[in-house]
Amino acid sequence: MSKKIAIIDYQLGNLFSVRQACLYLGFDAVITSDPKEVMEADNIILPGVGAFADAMQNLKTLRLIEPIRDFVDSGRPFMGICLGLQLLFTESAEFGISKGLNLIDGVIRKFPPTDNNGQVLKVPQIAWNQIQETKQNNWSDTPLKSCNNGDYMYFVHSFYVQPASDEMTLTTTEYGGLTYCSSIIKENIFACQFHPEKSGLPGVEIYKNWLHK
């Protein structure tokens, strides 16, 4: 039986390239704002590019907040990408304090205005950058099992996640002298700041590993 893959549409997502990655791997994925379809899915992907507060308001308006929380509580595989990672956290400091889904304890911070040499830091980061292994989490049983330490992934963001505990940090990335969490793993949740669907074959392999788990 084929899996039901749902890509959540809350009007701020990089939806079609995500779906294209799923199709390339032989998985049909539906783009949906329907809470019922979300709850009936086998796997959920929450992508996103945009403002944190707007995203949370859209999720609330579309009555998707509780279905997302219930889906995660069910233990089924959940993936967050870029803003979809940030929304999982407790709150964001973007344009004032905004509450998130609170599935991960931690906050969202903005990149500092200068790098560690005092030079103006280009924000947003729009670049290929490296992901690094952490001491606390081995990649062997995660969607990153086909990746190598130091692989380059594609990033587009002005804010980064700061988990309350390093326990769930799967990768770190350095930008402007700041080392930050660039992906997390927590039970059935995998989420990353980078865009696997825009990161060439190593990124597609991440989807493959996650979909076949």
C-alpha cells in the first residue's frame, strides 16, 4: 500500500519543489490545507518561507494547529523545512514575540548585525553552507544517514533556532562566526533549516531516507 504524503499549505510555503522531490522518488504527495487530510496522512511535511507571526496566524485561521499537534502526538513521521522548523519551537523574536507550536522547547533568534570580525553580516543568509555532525546525535539512523559530515546544503533565512537543550540538535552550521542548530531530531520529528529539495542529490537522498523509514 502506498503512503499518503501530505504537504501542508498555509500560504507561506515552498510547496511545489517539495512535492516534486516526493514525485521524483515515486511518492505522490498532496498539497493541502484540509485538517482532515492532515490527520489521515502517513507522513507530513511542513515547509515554509516567510514571517513567523504570519505563518502562525495562517495556521490558526486554517484550523491546522491542533491537527499538526495531534499528528505529531500520534508518532507518525513529521518533517519541517526552513520556517517549518522554526514554527515547531516555543516562540520567535521576529518583529516582537510570537508564540509557536511549542512542540520543541526553544526560541528563534535573528542573526547578529555583524560577524565575529565586526564586519556587517549579510542577512538573510542565501547560500550553500555546510552541515556538521554533533557529539550527541549520530546520523546513522536518521534521514541524514546518506550524508557526509561537511556536506553543503542550501539555506535561505534571517533567523535561526536555539533549542533549550542540545540533546535534539542533529546538525550545526556556522555563519559569520556564529555556530547554530541547523537541524533537529526528536522522536518522530525531523526538521531542518536548509532546503533538501534545493540541495541537489544529497538533499533528495534525505527525502528518500525519511520517506522509506
